[in-house]
Amino acid sequence: MINVRCLGHIGTSMGTKDCQLDGDELEASEIIDLLRSRSLEKDPGFTKYNTLMMISDGEAFVPASAGRTVRNGEKVVLIPFSHGG
């Protein structure tokens, strides 16, 4: 299980700030695609190109460019680039 915290308008699009994804390993871009498919909005406004992903070990990256695998038990925080301070 991968725990995902959705900040800003990503959480609004999802209808919750906390999500859980089944799977032992998921590519970072797959996480974004899965969440977009579950969004309450037709066009959720977040993509693998305009979202910063942070992993529990402190690593931060844009999912589209990372090629990073997220593993079971890791915590993920998604931050939209347009997130206010």
C-alpha cells in the first residue's frame, strides 16, 4: 500500500487529502495517472508535468522526468506548482 497526501487543488479534485493505492511498486507517473482517473473533476488540473512529488525519504521530483519507482510502505506528498505559501 502506498499512502498519498494531496495538497492544494489536488486534494480538492480528489475530494480528500489522503489516498491509498494498492500495489507493491508503482512508477511515479503511474500514481498521477491513477489519481487523475479517480478525480471528482473531468479535468482535475494536475498532471505529471505540473506536480511536485515528495517521497518519505525526502526526495522531491517532477513525476514526468523522474522514472522513479515508489514502493509499498513509502509515503508520497503531491504538491501542485500553483500551491500557495
